[in-house]
Amino acid sequence: MNWIKYTVLATTATMAFSCGAPTEKKETKDKKAETVKQDTSDFEYLAEQFADLRIIRYQIPGWDKLSAKQKEYAYYLTQAGYAGRDIIWDQNYRHNLEIRDVLEGIVKNYNGDKDSEDWKNFMTYTKRVWFSNGIHHHYSMKKFVPKFSRDYFEQLMKITGAELSEEALNAMFDPSKAAKKVNLDPEKDLVAASAVNFYDPDLTEKEVENYYKQKIDKSAKKPVSYGLNSKLVKTEDGKVEERVWKIDGMYGSAIKEIVHWLEKAVKVAENQKQADALKLLIEYYKTGDLKKWDEYNIAWVNATEGDIDYINSFIEVYNDPMGYRGSYETIVQVKDFEASERMKTLSENVQWFEDNSPIMDEHKKENVTGVTYKVVNVAGESGDASPSTPIGVNLPNSNWIRATHGSKSVSLGNIVEAYDKSSKGGYLKEFAYSQEEVDRGLKYGNLSDKLHTALHEVVGHASGKLNEGVGTPKETLKNYASTLEEARADLVALYYLYDKKMIDLGLMDNLEVGKAQYDAYIRNGLMVQLRRLEPGDNIEEAHMRNRQLVALWAYEKGKEDNVIEKKTKDGNTYFVVNDYKKLQELFGQLMREIQRIKSEGDYEAGRALVENYGVKVDKEIHEEVLSRSEELGIAPYGGFINPRLMPVEENGKIVDVEAKYGESFTEQMLRYSSDYDNL
């Protein structure tokens, strides 16, 4: 019955609000809009700050050096991404879209008192929902608690003529309803306790396990990514089945628009390999065939020529407590030629890193295949990559494709720069113990961060192999797979950042770069990242878990030799690295163990590592971090306003695409909901 109810709601929303993706003509007319102006003065990276969030702008270096055809290609790819924006909202929680419609209707139509605390709190809540693509925090996974009453909200709805279902209203205001988007507590039913809309509300973890136990062929040498592009539902007669996300299936109206723009991109692709890969992606969207998804990934990973590239589809599984389903995500990127040339030496030497790794010989790859690495500048992002975005990406995720055909790794150069320009180094000065540590961080921190990201993506995720007959990590390590994989890749990067090979390769001048990263990683893993949690919270997000796991394990295991020392100065706590070489050795030991866990599928050992080191928070340290961070006035999370790509037409043909940077966060969110309302 839930399946039928969902279909009715989705259809109603489409009929009531959909206006389709914008046409090229509409985009050209909008070029004259007063709210979108090219900033020709000093670029303002920080747009605004509210709650725990910074809203940042980024530029697209090198955009004006692209040809008109290349710009047109990038434009179509960004439009394809935006066309599917509604998908991530619905994936994150089943009532998100109707809640967003009401919030935005109030923002546009309310003409009452906008100086009251209630209205200010309402706007902050709305912006937080925009930022997270739903009513749950993008990192902690906890539901936002409105700082205005239900009565006030119902008054706003009445004044503006808005309506919201009782279930959605309860979801907003009842703390017990849909409390967490993703719940990884092993003592609870992971599916039933998670609000994410990948499973019908009446499904259980056991039912999901049983479904895939029957479906997955563990003997397959080239397994498909089971469940990646579907919602698991229970029919009226109790049967469990997948509702596939495809052009004539679930999310079909949005996918139709994605395909529309991808088909335009095919015609202006830079080369045949790009065009062929896009055609396979289109075929995948039309059929929902996961074997076609593998074909596409092989074609995409081999399409390495050209200056424009992209990520598009249902990809990362962090939002699925069971690790099957991919969140919709798109990134369109332009190659940074100078930075990519500097860093290509990493991918050229990836076999050396594998051969000299401290992991067991039987877990090393004899031939690390086809790893490409580029520094890129983002031209537009959507779905799970926006407004909050990664700074590095390594794809595809399929282990057998990576082993046989290789992978693409990118660092998002202009995103990293925008983060840096908007933060001003306040946390370094507050949480570093000595002036020597501060000076090292200021001098080498930027380079060490870039090298860490590059090593993590290029070498880390590409390294190691599974033992013969062992299932994929999502099958064997289950809800701990993502945390352990990110920890493994981080450890590879950390281990080699204090290796003289990096100097020999010309990537850094001395080991002070490695020291700067060791200082920062321990400081962040044991203290600074806790600013993102509310008092009493455990760590839920996979990357935060992995960072504390690595830092706390190294601290505990190195106590006898005082490798990392807990110090106090002027009433404040600090963690100081005393022996960098021994810390490198500890990182190597933990890397070896986590690779063993992955290679052998050792669930119990993986669970013990994460639960013992990555989840629980030292309450006294946490309180101190929150107090010291509040005084800095720097929001702990950052996200981005995309540049607006504006086609210029002559005689019905695009002759240029201009990048505009003037939109506010509110303007962009309202425009996206109007122009790309496809569900």
C-alpha cells in the first residue's frame, strides 16, 4: 500500500508544481536579471553565515580560455545535473519536497513582520533545510529542531495559503519522528531507525538482508552494484521488491530531463570517447540496467582526453545504512592544467607506492591499473554534492572495475581555495600548542592538505585487493564499510606524507610538509572536528568516525613511547606530536590491519575498531572545544553558491557561455526550485 501511496503523492507534486527544466532561450533572457552581476572587484568568497554554516562563493579559473563549444558542453552537463536536483531531496526523506515547497512559498509570499525573532528563526531554519537538501543535518544526520513554534508556522501557512500534510508537520515538530536520516547504531534496526527514503518505512534490516542474500551471486567475478539505483519497497501483499530509478520508473520525470540535457551534451562532446560514454549513461538512465552502469563506468574511466569532465548519477552509498543505494550527485569540472601537470607524477608512480606499502604482500595488487589524477576546477554541482561538496573524488566505486580498468581521481582545486579564503586560519592558531606548530601550519598546511587529498584519492582508494571469494565490503563489513575505507585511504596518505619518496618525486621540498599534516590530522581528529557535534552526541558521519578512529588509535597505541602527548596550557588542552617517525610507523600498522579487515571481510574486527575508537566522544574535551570554537565565530561547515552559467545566443546558436557570480544563497535556492522542479 505504501508503494501506491508514494506514486500518488509524487504524481500530484509533479502536476501541481512542475514547470520543467529551463530552455536555452529562457536562460538567455535571464542573462539580464539584475540579481546576477559579474563581480569585477576583489572577489568576496564568504557570502553569509548562519547557524553552523558558512555560505561560500567560488570562481572558475580558466573559464574564459575555453572555446565556445567547450563552454556549451559544460553548460549542458551542469543543466543535466540541476535537472535531477529534486531526486536527492526525495532520497533524503520522503516528506522533504512538500516541506520545501511550503517553506519557499512562505519566503516568497509572506509580507508580515520580518524583524521578529520568529521570522529570523524561520529563515535560518529554511536556509538550513536548503543547505542539507532536507530537514536532517547533512553531517550529523540529526533532524533540525525549529526555533519557532508550530503555532507560528501554521499562522505563516494560513497567511500565505500554504498547506502541509499532518505527517509532514509532525515530522518537522515532533522530535521522535524521523529523528535521524541515517542511524548507524548497531543496537538498533538500521533500516527502521533511519529516515532516509531508500526503504519503505515498514521494512526492517532483516528483510533487506534476506532480500539481497537471495539476489547476490557471491561467486560472480564481475558483480553488479546491487541496489545502487532503486528503492526497496514492500507491496500490498507483503512482497519485497525494487523500484528502479529510470526514465519510465521512479523519478522518471526528473530523469527524462537529465537525459534531455545529456543528449545535447553528446552532440558537443570534445571527443568520441566522451560522446560514447555519455550515450551509455543515457542508456543506463533509460533501462536502469546495472550491467549497463558497469559498461558506462568502463567507458567513462577510459575517456581521459579533453578538458571537461563530470560525475553524474547515483553514486556514493554513505546515506544508505546498509551501503547499497547511491545518492544522486553531479559535479562538472574543468581541468586545471598547471596543477594537474605538477601532480601527475603521483599516478605515474602508484605501483611504487603499492609495492612499498606496509600491508601484507598477499593484499597488494601486482598491477595497479589505469589510475589517472587531475586537479580540476568545478563549474557546477548538484544533488548530494551541493551546497556541501567533497574536495576530492575517486571513482568508480566498483572494486573489479578499478582493478581491471583503473579509476579517475580528482582534487577540486577552486573549492579548496574558496574554503581556505573564507576561513582565515582561526582554528590553527587556537588549537596548535606552540608557535612552531602554528608557523609550520601556515607555511606548509596548504600544500600538505593538497598532497593528503591527492594521496588519499589516487593511491589510497586504488591500493589493496580482496582475498579470493570474499564479498564486497558492503556485504562483509556492512554499516562499517564506508568508515573503514575512508580510514584506510587516509592512512595510506598519512604514511607516505612522511616518506622521502615524496621529496624525490619533487612533490615537496622537505618532511616539514608531512609534519604539518600529522599535526593537523591529530589536532582535528581528537579535538577540532568535535565542534561539529552537539553536546552529548556520538559521532555518526563516516569521515568524522574515520578521523577520530585513526587519531585516537595512534594516541592510545603510542602512549608508552609518548608519541602523541596530551598537554595543558592556560587551562586549555592540546595534543602534541613528539615523534613523527614513530607516528608514521603507527599509521602503517593500522593501515595493515584495516587492509586485512577489508581483504578478509572480518566484520567483527572492523566493528571493534570503529566502535572502540571512532564513535564515542570525550565529553570534557567536547565541551572545551565547543567553548573555544564559539569564541572564534567561524561556522564549522561550509557550502557553496554555484556560479551561474549564462548562454549567449546568436541566430539560435550558443556562441558563448558567461559565468556570473552575483546570486545570493536565497536567490539561487528559489531559482533552482522554480527552474528545476521536476518531481
